[in-house]
Amino acid sequence: MHKLTEEDPTLKLSRDPQTSEMVMTGTSELHLQMLRERLLRRDKIEVATHEPRIPYRETITQAAEGSYRHKKQSGGRG
């Protein structure tokens, strides 16, 4: 993978610390597909790809209360 990043400056590899996934970023979907085919053809390495997972970190921790009074208007504006 590092050989590919040296050959192609638009390819970026990073590891997401929260999901432990290696994320490969390119200029387009076609660009990434060509890189996968090059890995398979030249180095005999098959790479499984999928959309990156999103680590949701916000959670509801306690109950909340709220109130709202809807007052209908009668007549015109105002």
C-alpha cells in the first residue's frame, strides 16, 4: 500500500483510531477502482472495500422535560 502512495501523490492512506479501519482516499470512485485493480493485477492482493463507518459518540444520558403552548391566530396577521 505504501508503494502505491509513493507512485500516486493523490492517494492518501490513514487509519481511523476509533474504528481501526484503514481509510483509502482518492480523487474519485474510478480512481480507487483502478488502484484496486492494479493491486490485484500487479501484486496479487485482493482488497475488500466498503463505505467507512461513522463513529457516533453522542448519546442521550438523562431525561429532559419541555413544554410548549401553541396559540392559534384568529383573523389576519399579527
